[in-house]
Amino acid sequence: MAAPPAVIMDGVNTSFGTNHVLRNVSLNVGQGERVVICGPSGSGKSTMIRCINGLERYQCGRITVDGIALTRDAASLKRIRRDVGMVFQSFNLFPHLTVLQNCVLAPMSVKGMKRAEAEALAMEFLGRVKIPEQAGKYPSQLSGGQQQRVAIARALCMQPRIMLFDEPTSALDPEMVREVLDTMVELAGSGMTMLCVTHEMGFARQVADRVIFMDGGEIVEEGAPDSLFAAPKTERLQRFLAQILRSH
Amino acid sequence: MGGYGSQFAAGILLTLEISVCSYLIGLIFGVLGASAKLSPWKALRLLGNLYTIIVRALPELLLLLIAFYVLAGAISGLAASIGLVKSDFAFNPFLVAVIALGFIQGAYVTEILRAGVLALPKGQSDAALALGLSFPVRWGRVLGPQVMRHALPALGNVWLNATKDSSLISIVGAFADVLKVSSLAAAATKDYILFYALAALCFLLISVVSMAILNALHIRSRRGLHIA
Ligand SMILES: Nc1ncnc2c1ncn2[C@@H]1O[C@H](COP(=O)(O)OP(=O)(O)OP(=O)(O)O)[C@@H](O)[C@H]1O
Ligand SMILES: [Mg+2]
């Protein structure tokens, strides 16, 4: 039997009060597929990827992650969150814990891993994001780029099958964007399923199998990065691309 | 000073017992109160608001008198009428006093903890949820310590007040706490200056030691913050 798709969203709708934020969003992400999501501010990009690990509730439609239906019952959420790692715009490292403690907390408490084993794993991933020497430091002692790389390592320590990124580089100073993108490119090379909200078009060209353009809570256009960027079909995407080019 | 030395020692001990017990009870009421005020259910929020508004509005002495002469009697009477306890049952006055004092402190603790929770960046809870951390781990290891870091100075003030308010207890029962011992001794010997100064010294001692401990806790709670 073939593995089920990594993520299936089927007619998902979300509202905050009267604000209808996601309108009939349907999306199929295959195992190992790398999807970049872009769109203007407020278009529902964050809401969409936060639905996938249950950080945001959806009112109707269906979401299935790695073959597990995401419902309101706690068991499905727990299983899905084990499989899905997430990296945020604002890093969200735990400030009172060291880098190493940030990385071992979930493997030890969720998976019941022994400390020695969890620390060895954490050091391996900190090595992969190229900051093993910072393991004993607190987040506030690191640069933004280093903090974001720790956040990536922390998520990887749960050995997820899917990684979600919500604008991982937009809170960074320009000179630190590269180191985080490099880490993500490397991760993409390892065959991880990735959904990434970003406006880094170079990154999208380099790693994305598919780019999704959202506007007003809908998926307006999608396709391979080169064709999508070279020949946008809708006026909304043309306008958006023009804006991005101007600001970069 | 006669044999008052041992009485003062016992008085300090009682003052500390009352303070510690009422404070711990206050922390429990505070956690419950803050949970109620932050809960998604309107009825609980209302209850939490009533609690903090009423308790903080009324004088502590009045609340203590109500607890002793109205509530304790009513509850034991009710318990006796349904045969839960014997008809001559009365609550242990120490217990009534520390619960009443704790209930009062709990209203202040409620506000402090609520502010601490509201000061948490939303991303902290998001990250903890995304990692799949369970409720106890989320609050015990991630959010709780950060709330405490924010709340510790104010909780320290509540503790210092608890040590002072413990002396209210002698109004409602025969408790020989520091203040009671000193006023009895002063009245008996007419040596007011000596014995009230001694009482003041006892409270000063308690608060100086408390502040040293609080300071150490505060430094510890700030791990990872503003170190450069
Ligand atoms: N928790 C919330 N409560 C109420 N409204 C919300 C909430 N989260 C998002 N919204 C609203 O939903 C809409 C979509 O927000 P979302 O954060 O998904 O957009 P986005 O595409 O990620 O935007 P950005 O590029 O600014 O991050 C916005 O109008 C926002 O105001
Ligand atoms: Mg967003």
C-alpha cells in the first residue's frame, strides 16, 4: 500500500467571528513534497498552515495528516502533533531554558526518551543546523538567525514527517536570512515534507515543487515556481509579484 | 524581661505558621481564581470577578469576623443538621483563621497570576502546543516558570503582607502570636517601649530574612533573561 498523502485539506473554512478567513481551501500535499505558500498580508496563509497541526480550529471541511483525520478529539491532535513540526516567525524559543533544554523537552516528555538519548539526538540536530557549540547558552544570548536555527533543530528533535514554516525569515535582519534559508534548503534535500509560508522567491525557485498563491482566504493560483512566477494567470498574482519585486 | 523570651520565640513560630499556611492557601485560591477569570466560560469569569472585587473592597478584619462569626457557625450548623458532625462541633479556630486569611490573599494572588498569564507572548503557548507538550508539561515547564518570573515580585509583597496580617488572628481567638505576646507583656509590665520595640524587631527580622530568600528566588527566576 502506498503511503497516504502527507496533508489533505478538503473544503476547509475558518472564521474569526464575522471575519471569514479561509474559504473552501482544498489542498493535497504528497509525501516529500515541498510547497511554498505566498500571498498578501491577511490572506490567511498563517491560518491555513496553523490548521494543519490544530493550532487554529476550522469550522467545516476535512483535514487529514499522514492518514490521520484531524478532529476535535485530543487523541488525533496528539498523534498529528507528533508527526508535524513547526517553526514560527518569532522563533518562540523558551527563554528560561538553554538551547539544549529547549531541544530535549519534547522528546523526553512526549516520547518518554531518556535524557542521554535525547541529548545525543539534540546535539546531532544542533550540529546539522551548525550551532552545536551554543547548546549551553540561553536563547537571549544568540543572534536572531541562530535562534531560528535552534527552533528548527528543536522541531526536528521530535523527528517529524512534516515541517511547517510560517515566515521563518521575516523577523530576521537581512544578513541572517541566508543562514536560515541554507538550513531549510538542506532540510529540503533530506526529503522532508515541507509547507513553507515565505516571500523569499529565490528559495521558492530553488526548493519548491509547487507554489501556492493565496488571497482573500482562497487559493487563487498554484503551480511549479518557474511557470507561476514567469506567467501569472491572474491579475491578483501579477499585482502581488510586482509588489514583491519592488520591495526586494 | 522576665520569662518573656520563650513566649516571644513561641510567638514568632505561631506568626510564621499562620503566615505560611495562609499564604499557601492563598496561592491555591489564586490559581483557582486566575483560572476562573481566564476561563472561556462566562459563569466562571463572573465568579472570579465577584471574588476579587468583593474581597479587595472589604476590610480584612471585616472578612475575618464574617468568616468566624457567620460562615464557620453556619457551615458547622448545616453539617450538624444533616448529621455529618456532632451538634457541639466547632471548627478549629486556627483552621478557620488561615483559610479566611488565605481566601483574602488569594484575591490578590488571582490578579497577579492573571496579569502574569496575560503577559505571556502567545507564541510560547503556540510553540508548546506544536511540540505536542501535554497540559502539565506546558504549564509546569514552559508557561508556569515564565508566569512566575513575571509574578514573583508581587507575590513577594503578598507574602510580606501575610506575615503582618497574621496578627489579625488574635482578634478572633486566643492566639499568642508575636503581637499578642508583646501587648500582653507590655500591659503587664508597663514597659511599652521595650516590648513593642521587641515586636517590631521580630517583624523586621521576618521580613529581612524573607526578602533575602525572595531575592534569591527572583535572581533564579530570571535565568536566560537579559544576560549579555
Ligand atoms: N486569532 C485570531 N482572531 C481573530 N482574527 C484573526 C486571528 N488570527 C487571524 N485573524 C484574521 O484572519 C485574517 C488572516 O490572518 P492570517 O494571519 O492567516 O494572514 P496571513 O496571510 O498569515 O498574513 P501575514 O502575512 O500578515 O502574516 C486576518 O484578517 C486576521 O486579522
Ligand atoms: Mg502570517
